[in-house]
Amino acid sequence: MESTLDILIKSIFSENMIFAYFLGMCSYLAVSKTVKTAVGLGAAVIFVLTVTVPVNWLLENYILKAGALEWMGTEYAELDLSFLSFIMYIAVVASIVQLVEMLVEKYAPALYGALGIFLPLIAVNCSILGGALFMQERQYSTILDATAFAFGSGVGWFIAIVAIAAIREKIRYSHVPKPLRGLGITFILTGLMGIAFMSFMGIKYGKEEVKKDKTVVTSSIGSKQISNNK
């Protein structure tokens, strides 16, 4: 089983929401013109992911999936509400985003004005719903693992949008060919950064390293047995 630290590191680097899965690209491209707005939206995404994924984990494990309602009584043991997963996940995400929007409007009106329509659109950001669906698919055994995945995914998205915003601020003073100005050069930069992040896939995590060692030992034992039989 993967450790919580492995899950956290993988979700930031080798399974980055932007560079590995290209989720949340609309906000990533639209709000990455300045570092200030990128930091604000990135922080909001971290908060929303860190809150919604654990809440959805609780919903999944104690209400939605088959047998989850057994704690209410044996008559509910066979009840399967998994068909409600999408609706429930989206409702949780929309509720948390509404809370974030109210907090930002109250305490950071300048940032609220800079983010504009893209702040409430976090509710339909692919990376937020993707986090909940990845959590459901991977079946994390504890809420701590789900929280580590959510926080790591948010941090990975934050790193991606702040990095591209910093680059876009610098290239504003560079000579970029006219056909590539704006989104054109941004797509190229995103692709190059994605290739760079692919290098993190070479990291050996605890579980993978143990499995590889077992495979090597097993194959070497098998080879010795074959040679002895000959």
C-alpha cells in the first residue's frame, strides 16, 4: 500500500493535474496573465480541493457505494446509491466554491475583481471534479490519504499556474512572432513544461521499489531453478 507521503508527492509532480492530465486548462490559460491573479486562483483551488475531496470521500464510503449504509442497519446493507455520485460531488463542490467566493469578495475585493467570472467557475473546473472522481476510482483506504491526494493535487495546480504566469509576464517584453502571441506561445510553453514534469515519473516510490525488488528476486530464483534442472 502506498504511504500518505507517496500519494502527496505523486499528486504534486508525476500526476500533476495540469501537466499529466490537462485538467482545469480553461482557468489555467485565462487567469495566468499575471502572477498576482494566478496566486489567488491557485490558493482558491487548493482550498476547494482540500475540502471537497475528503467530504466526497465520506459521502462515497458512508452513503453512496454499495453496502455503505450498513451502519444504519442490516436492512440497508445491500442499498447502492452510487448512481448519485456525480450529482452529490458537484453539489459539494458548488457549495464550497460559493463559500470561497463570499470570503474572497469580503476580504480581498481587488482579487475578486481581478478573477472575475473565473472564481465562480471553479465549480465547473475539471480539476476539482477530477479530484473527486480520481478519489473514487483509486479507492483510498483512509480519509488522510484522500486529503493528502487532494492537497497535493491543489499544490500541483498552483505550481503550474504560477509558473506559467511568471513566464508570461517575462515574455511580454520578448520578441514573440506575431502568430504565436497570446495563447499560441502559452500552449507551446505548457507543452514544454509538461515534458519537463514527465521526468518526475522516474521517481521510485516505496511500493513500486518493493514490487520491483520482489520481481527481480523471483526471476533470479526461477533462472537458477531452470539452470539446475538442465
